[in-house]
Amino acid sequence: MSETTRIDAIELHRIEVPLIRPFETSFGRETVREVLMVRVRTDAGDGWGECVAGRDPFYSSEYVDGATSVIERHLGPALLDRLRVEGPQPAPRDLMPRGASVPLAAAVAPALAFVAGHRMAKGALEAAVLDAELRAQGRSMGAAFGAERDWVDCGVSVGIAPTLEELLDEVTGYLEEGYRRIKLKIRPGWDLVPVSAVRELMGPAGMLQVDANTAYTADDIPLLARLDDLDLLLIEQPFAEEDLATHARLAAECDTPVCLDESILGVSTAIDAIERGATSIINIKPGRMGGYLEALRVHDICVELDVPAWCGGMLETGVGRAANVALAALPGFVLPGDTSGSSRYYAEDLTEPFVLGTGEHHGQLQVPDGPGTGVTVRDELIREWASAQPVTLTR
């Protein structure tokens, strides 16, 4: 990259991507994935990032309208005004847990710290800058992150189905495709019976876990403890994200490991939750943490504290999926993540599709090895799926 690297323009593209089948969780049902895509143009080349915020503020307080607005009014102008790296660039290193070899991307979080919260919007900007910077260096995200595998085991997240029969049919299809782990969404009234049925379908050796997305309260601890009989890998985020005390109570009263998702916003919250006994497994979602550099720091803490981690998903297109697959190839990710193939959600992906491997790589995805994310955004689909006029911010 040049001796003075800067961002010249930021483009915001809102698109609607049709889902193959509705995806229902405890907080809502989606038939279309509304996505905010961010493109940054630097003097060394372009990069893309994907904002994982949903259409509505149900999973998180962040949502697409809010993310668009805060980037347009605050975050974007700040990057254009402040973000540049002066002087010679450091020589690339194999690992960048603190961003030493990507100084422009590493400068994003400090430049945006004046805005409270909005981690998903900030994460999308950082991802786009990171993609541009690594493309200019000719390095892949996997190489930059310190990936130790060329292929990663894939799990799949299964939404709440209209009927038990439909749930079993869906799970059967995923098992036939080769997915190595099944995650079931649960909520009060849709828990013991469907999970028991899927356990019977998979057999005792099948890797099965559940995700409650904060749908339960402390009064449900006795019910959730009954899941011990089903030999689950973990139960994910049963209580409100700020309620570490109740998660710690559940962890003390059941044998099934408790995993936190929404509660983990970065290194400090991860350490706090682990030390309180509220979690023994961490779901690392880069977008929720404000970007991949913070996700790398959380990974490093999990390795240091011997806490298993896995990479969560947010129905990403190929842009976000490529970066997540690269992240999941790090040594601390010891459980299959929500790194499903493109066809799990989309008939047509925004990039070249991610397809599960065959033979010895059955049930795995290959880590992209091209520069940056290693995938190419299909500009014609950005135009075809546009749900609003694009916004361009310049100096």
C-alpha cells in the first residue's frame, strides 16, 4: 500500500435476499434477509463488508435502518475525516491478533469509539477496510488471522418448524448433506419434545445443541435442566444477555454446558462471564463484537483460558460467510460453527456459492485463499436486489 493510505469513499447498499425457506426463532420469523452491504474505496483498492443487523430490532437493539443512519451521519464521515495511516506500512506478519499488520483496519475501532454502541455498523466498516487492506497486500483473511486448517467442520442452525414432522424432515435433509452438527432453535413450548425427537433421529453419537436466544427466565431452570437427559453439546443463551447470574445458576444446576452468545460483546464481557461461571463455551460472532479484530482477541482469550469456542452465524451472504469460515479455521474454534453452505439459506448467493465438500471433506467448507475475503461480489445482484437507492459518502 502507499505511504499514506486513506479511505476516499464509502458506499452503502441495502439489498433484500430471498430465503429458501422461512427461518423462525424465539424472536421472529424471516422470509427475506435484508442486508446492508458496505463498500469502501481506498487509494489502494476496494473492499466489502456485511452488516449483520436484522431488519427489525428484535435479536438486537441494532437494525438495518439504524445501522444505515449511524454510518451515514456519524461513523462514515468520521472515517473519511480521520482514518488514514501515515508513513511506511509494517511488513505483513502471519498472525495479527491485535492488527499490527493491518494498520488501517486496526485504526477503525479507535476512530469510531466516540459513538456509543452500534457494534454491528462499526464491524461492517472494519470488515470492508480489512478486506481492502488485505487485497492490497495480496493476503487472504485466513492467512492474516492465523488459520491452521484449510477446511472447517460445518454445523447448521435449524429454525422453529410449523410441525414436528417438518422439523424431522428438515433435519434429515441436513444430515444427508453431511452437516456435522445440528443446532435447534427453541423457545417455551417448543423445547423438550422436538429436541427429544431430533436426538432419537440422530442417535446418541450425533452432535446436537440448542439455542434459546434469551427466551427463558430463571423460573425455567428446572425445565432446562431436563435437557441433561439428551446429551447435548450445549445450551446457548437461554436468558437475557445482561443476566449472567441466572446463567451461572443454570450452569451450577445442570450438566449440559452453558454457552453464551448475545452476552459476549468483546474481551471484557467474555472474561467476566467465564470468571463468574456463567459460561464454559463461547459463541464468537464478529459482527456482534464490532469486528474481526475484536473477535480475534476473544479467540485468544478463549485459548488462554482453555474455553472452547465456535463461530456463530447471522444468515450471512457469501461476503460475511467467507470471513467467518476463515475465522473458524483458527485453533481455538474446536466445535463446528454455523458456517453452513450457501444453499442452506439462499438459492443464489451474492458471491460464488459456498458448497460443502465431498469425500474426506464431507460436511466441511474450504477456507478461501484469495486476497481479502477471497470472494467476488456480484455487482449485478447488488443492483437487482436493491431495496433502496445506494448512498455514497465522500470527502
